[in-house]
Amino acid sequence: MADRPTWSRSYWFDRCILAVLIASTAWLSLALARGPGELAAIWIGNGILAGWLLSRRTTTWRGYIAVAFVAELAARMLAGDEAPYAVAIAACNLIEALVVAGAVRWRVSDTRDPRDWMRMGGIATAATLLACAGSGALAAGVAHAMHAQPFLPALGRWFSAHVVGMVVVATMTLVAQRERTRLFALRGRTGSLLASLALLVATTAGVFLTDYAVLFLAYPPLLLVAVQHRFVGAGLGVIAMALVAATLTTLGHGPLWQQGLDDTGRIALIQLYIAGGCLMTIPVCLALAERDRLAGRLRESERRYRMLADHSHDAITRVRADGERVYVSPAATEMLGWDADELLGSRWSIVHPDDRDALEQSMASALASGEPRTDQYRLRHREGHYVWVEAVSRAIPADDGSGRTELMINARNISRRVAAEQALAESRRELERQSRVDPLTDLANRRQFDERLSLACKRLQRHGTPIGLLAMDIDRFKSINDGHGHATGDAVLQAFARRLCESVRETDLVARVGGDEFVILLEDGSADGAEAVARKVVAAMTAPVEAGGKPLEVSTSIGVAHAREPVDPATLMARADAALYVAKQAGRNRYHVATPY
């Protein structure tokens, strides 16, 4: 056997509340109506039902509709309506509430989202007008058929009473369902709301207890409670004003009795009076709700921006066109040691003197072009050292609405990266130097010599600049190495290199191209000059060389080649080597000059 559906306690409690509200408001509205079968001056129940349905899932509507129909039917029977008339009018009310709730639910998926309130207000207004007109035609027909009431006056009373009730009460019900227990529990809100409503009730009572036509005096307190408390205040205020006005007029008080109107005319004026309150407060509440939504979005956007700016590892700065900082994020403290407030204003002194001009030009360019720029410069830390930063400058509009342009600068500390790049560049320079320098003698090596000789030969070919080339080695160097050791040999090579450098100009190139083989390249040198250098080198080696604590006699043989006509490097080097061989054959410790080329 199938299980019976089980209903939670909250399910029945929710429907009981709806039943009580529908029944009590229906009985009150009927009690204020004058004459059997007459239609009420303001109908509240349909607004309650529509707002209730819009606050629940569509699949649960059936139970609420049944409860509302039974509650209104019971109230009408209690108020004295015959059963057929009560059933027919209750059905008209049910149709009206369903049309309004169904239209809003069809077009607006979430009535709690403030972004949809403006659109929902338009849809609800159009649906209310159509639904009240349709249900009013049905109800007026029933009243005319069963109680001989004129059709058009009955339709007019129904339409005005239900439009006012739907607009005010449905809105109030939606707000109450959304706020729930927070409606009156918010801090500082209960007292203010009660005071505003008390002022409105007192003012309305005073207006309707006097014979003077000063009905407009109740509108300012109504507008006040609407502005202070939005839809809650507007809904409660209009309901309070309507109840006071209808009750005192029914009891025979107020200026409406002084106009010589019948009951229908007085009810119509009360409806217009309440409608005026609705037309005054509902648009104001919608506008304020939209303003609150936009203000909330602005606060949320600012909160997110502040969170990103305050917790970003990069320092974010907003700078005016004159260079004055108006905002500095807390990350600047971690980066530079200064408090963010200390960096406000014009603080160009923290920029490295060598970088200030370039930074000013870069900022001016970013402001003028509107294009972002990336720069690297140094800022002084509070402790005195400088920090390398990489900053992206971007033009942004000023936040004061003046139309001016400011700069937003995102800067990050790149000191470690710059230090690594500088170390890498130094390593590259050292590697380059080592690849072109002999490590033992600190002279140019074979690679550097070949490059310089090639360039010298090209200049000779292009400009006729003569070249002098001296090739030499240390006489009997192998016997020095074998007899005294390689350490002594290295010392001799170093001493020989020093004496070579002392014998030439700074512009001449001295290179070690082999074990004990050296060359001297004389650019823009004459034949006589090359021979003079050779004599100077031979003379420089007459003094003993101190190596390993022992004086050693060291001499050299030199081959000199000179070129005044274009020649290739290999040929010129071969001529110098050939001259060196001749010098050795002639007895060493001398130089020989090759025939000029």
C-alpha cells in the first residue's frame, strides 16, 4: 500500500498564518462596507495571497490557494453574505491573485534579487491593472445579478479598491517574507519605525477628525516613513493611513462628510486618497532600492579593490599630474620601510638622483598618451640603501569627477632580479675576458691577437695604415723548464711579459700565442719604429730574471715584419716567423727584420 504523504509542522503553520490573515482582513474590509452585497472600499487579502505565493515555490501553490479560498469564504459567511454570492466573489478574488502572481513568476525568476525590482515593478503594475479589471468585471456582474447593483459603479469600486490593496499589500508581503524575523529586529530600526508610524497615524487621525479639507497633511509623514524604512515603511504606512481614514469616515468623522457626498462618493475619495499615497511612495521606494543596490555594488567594488590593493605584494600608488601621491598601498611599507602615510605628497627625494629626470619624462608621457609604460628605477629605502623597482604606469580618471587624469603605478621590488642580472653580466664579461686573455701572463691570447691582426690588415687595405709585427720566443726556454721546474718557467714567462709591456705603447698589442711564443702588433707603425721596439725588447732582457729566488739569464730572438701594402694576416705572420728563424740561426739574443712587403 502506498505511503501517505507526510506534512511538516511548518507546512501547516505557514498555511494557518495565511488563513488567519486572509480571514481577518476580509472580515475587516467587509465590516467597513455599507449595505448588503456591497463591495469593500479597499481589499487587502488578494495582495497578501499574491505576495505569499511569490515567496513560495510554484509547486506548493495549490495548498495555499485552497487555504485562502476557504478562509475568505468563511469570513464572508460570517459577515452575512449568502453562500452563492460568497463563493462567486471569493473565486473572483482567487483568479485576480493568481493572475498577478503567475505573471510576475513567469517573467521574474527571483523576486528577492534587487536587480530585478524595477522590472518586476513594471510587470506587477501591468498585471495588477489587467487582473483587477478582469476580476472586477466578473464581480460586478455577480453583484448586479444577485443584488441589483449598478454594473459600472460596482466595477469602478472593485477596480480601485483592489488595485490599491494589491499594490500596497503585495509589496509589503514580499518585503516581510524576504526579511522574516529581521523585519523589526534590526538594530536601531524598530524604534524609528514605530515612531514614524505613530506620527503618521496621529496626523491622519487629526486630519479625519476635523471638518477642514487638509487631507494632504498626512502625505509628508507617509513620505517620511517610506524614505526612512523603504518598502516596509511604505506598506505599513499606507495600510495604517487607509485603516484610520476608512474607520473614521465610516464612523461619521472627517471632511468627506462635509462635501454632501453619498457613501459611494466618500469611498471613491478614500480610494483616491490611498492611491495618491501609493503613487507618492512606491516610486520613491523603487528609486531608493535601486540607489541602495548601486551603492552596495559600489561598496563591494571598493571593498574588493581595497582588499586587492592592501594585500597585493606590489605597491600600488595613485599619483596626480603634478607628481603628488594621493594613495599608497600598505605593500610600500614592506618594500621601502616607510609607512604608507609617510609616502603621500611629493616625495621625489626617495627617487635616485640619476633616475629622476627619466621618471618624470615617463610619467608625463603616460599621462599625455594614455598608454601604459613600464620603467625600472631606484627608490631609497628608509634604511638608506636603494631598491630597484619595476613600475607600470597607467593613466586613469580622477575619482573626484573633475575630468582630470591621474596615474596608477604598480611597482614591484626587482632588486634580486637586478642583482642576478648584474652578476650574470659580470660573469659574461669575465668569461669573455678569460676567452681573450692568457691566464698566466694576463696578456692577450691567440684569439684576441688574430682578431686585432685581421682588423689591422683591413685598415691597411682600406686606408693604407702600415703594420709592424714582431714575433719572438725565449731562447732555450725548454732547458729552463727542464732544469728549474715549471714553476720557475712560469715565473720567467710572467717576467718576460711584463718587460714586453714596458717596452711598447699603450696602443700596441702584446700577446702570448703559444708556450714561450709572443707577438707584438704595432698598428700605424713605421719600419723604423718596429725595429726600435725590437731593440728595446732585446735590451730589456739583459737584466737577470728573478725566478724561484735565483737570478736567471734570459734572452729572446725576434723576427720583425713590416707591411705598407695590403697583405693577409697569415702571410704577414709567416714573414715574421721566418725572420725569427733567421735570428735564431744567427746566434739568438737578437732580432732580424724581414724584407718590407
